[in-house]
Amino acid sequence: MYKPYFFFQFRSYLLIVSIFYVFLLQGCNKSPSPIGPPAVPLVGVFEVSPESVSVFTELPGRVSPLQIAEVRPQISGVIQKRLFTEGADVQVGQVLYQIDSALYKASLDSTLANLAKAKANLEAIKLKSQRFQELVKINAVSKQDFDDVDASYKQAQADVQSNAAAVQTATINLGYTQIASPISGRVGISTFTPGALVTANQANALTTVQKLDPIYVDVIQSSTELMRIKRALEAGLLKRAGKDSVKMKLILDDKIVYPLEGKFQFSDVTVDSGTGSVTLRAVFPNPKQDLLPGMFVRAVLEEGVNDKGLIVPQQGVTHDARGNATALVLNTESKVELRTLELGEAIRDRWVVKSGLKPGDLLIVDGLQKIKPGASAQVAPKEAKLGASADPAHPAPNQAPK
């Protein structure tokens, strides 16, 4: 009755013993594997070599008008009319305001009458002087009488000149009742309306006229950097980008590049003692008047051409926790070196390197996840596929480390 159950247990026991015996034989026959040195990682490199590079500097700047005129009255009076539209373009000599001219017209008429009176008086005394001049020769009149008439004649001449000057002044004042634009440009907001009383040489301007085409852009550059560029040009390390003048480009607030190029005009002769900077001025065409006075821009100044510039791929440049640009270089002993770089501008997918690398250096651009400074590495064959080069220790270019 219990035989089948006993037989099943006996077969299970034999199966377990057999499996254990097989594993035991395999463990006895397995030979220990030899322990060798780890494989040297393969990396992709870029050999640094000099090439011609245009040197640019991006500087902050402000737009300022080519000409600016604050319109003020030169006489006192009440404004009768405003003869322009705010924000419109006006021409030089165009009348902007009309001041009540009644008093000035009356003053001119009065001076004209005085001038006519003085001229009539002069003519009468002139004739008398001529007669006395003949009579004094024959002693018909005394010498004293002739001297008195001659003095009156000269005084009458002076009266005519004085009244003529008064007429000229009255004419000028009457002309000032029409306030004209001193320059051509765009007129701004009118701060006075018809009916307002204005005075000569008042502090507040009636309006402002600004010439906007072409237009100035004033940028600030440190005097140290300016001297460095000058010395580089003199030493032949840089050559000028243009024959006549240095070209400039603008980047507007919305990151859009202004389509028209400007020309560098001059640099200030005085260094700001507080900031150590120098003001540079450029002139830009502004036919559509997209550039307005006071606008903030970024000016890209083309300083020259460096025939021995160094340009490297951006994937070979990383940034440390402090934001410093770094790169890994494979030295002549096949060791990985960490270099700190000073970068210039970005040209598409490459960086201009100012310092930290030299011609002939092997910049590691691929396989960065497999290496660290001080480790050994070797250059991978061109056909080798190393995979992605970015890892947490070496973030991609322009990406802040976590």
C-alpha cells in the first residue's frame, strides 16, 4: 500500500544527488581566468591648427541722433498757432509756431517813422552845413557857428544810423514771431499749446527736432582692451579688416541683427576715470528710422583679422561649476590633461580660443564619458564608433553643469 509513495521519494532523492554531482564536477574542472590590465579607452581627437579668424568684440551701446535741436522762443509773447504735426518730419526753416506779432509790427512801424524823421533832419542840416562851409571862407559867418553846424550834421548822421539799427532790430524781432525749425529731422512732442505765454530764452523747450538718418551709435570699450588691439595691429598679430574704416554691426534688443552695417567714426580722446573706458562712435544708415534715440543695442565691432587664430569644435569645450571653459587634451605621453580656456566669439558650431590651447594640441572631442584628467587614453581609428560624448561629468557646450 505504501510502496508507490516510497518509490517516488527515492527517485526524487536520486535526481537531486545527480544534479549536485554534475555541478561539483564542473566546479572542479573549471580553470581560473587570468587577471590582466584594463583596456585603454579610445577617444576621438581634433588637432588644433592655426587659421585665419576675424576678430570681433561685442559691446553695449546707445543710439543717439546725428543732430538735435531744442526749439525755444527768442522773444516773449503768446502762441497763436502750432503749425506742425507731432512726430512728423520737418525741414530746416519750416515754421513750427506763430507768436502774436501785433506789438512787434507796431514797434517796427515806429522805428521806421523815426528813421524817416532822422533822414529828413539829416538832409536839412546837410544843406546848412554846405552853405556855412562856403560862408566861413569869406568870413561871412564865424568859425564857431560853422563848427556848431558841422557838429549838428555829424550828429544827424549818427541819428540816422541809430534809427536804421533800431529798424533792423525790430525787423528781426518781428521775424522771431515765427519760430522755425533750425534743422531737418523728426519733431517731437509739443510742450506748449496755443494761448500759452512764452518768454525769451526760457528753460523749457517748446519741442525738439532730431535728425535720425544717418544716426549715431555710441559704445563703450575698456581702455585696456583698446590698447591691446592697437598693439596687436602695430605688431602685425592683427591686420585691419577694411582699408578705410572698421565696420560695425548691431544686435537689437529682440536679438535681431540690424540689416545695415555702420562705420566706426572716432574714439573719444578722454578715458573715463571712474570706469576706465573709452567711448567709440559709429554712424549707421537709418532710412526706415528703426533706430531711435536712447535705444539700447549690442554693437559687434570687427577689430581685424588674426591669421594665426585657433578655432575648435564646441563639443570639445565644457564648463566647470564656476562657469570656466575647460577642455581635455591628450598629451604626447597619451595622458589626459585638463586645460582652462579663454574663449572668444562663437562661429556657428565652433569656438574661437584666445588662450589655453596651442597649435598641435589633440583636443578630445569624443569618448569623454570614458576618461578623466590624468588617465591614459589612445586615439581611436577613424572608423571607430565611440557613441555620445556627453555625460554628467562633462556637460555639452553652453550647458550649465548640474
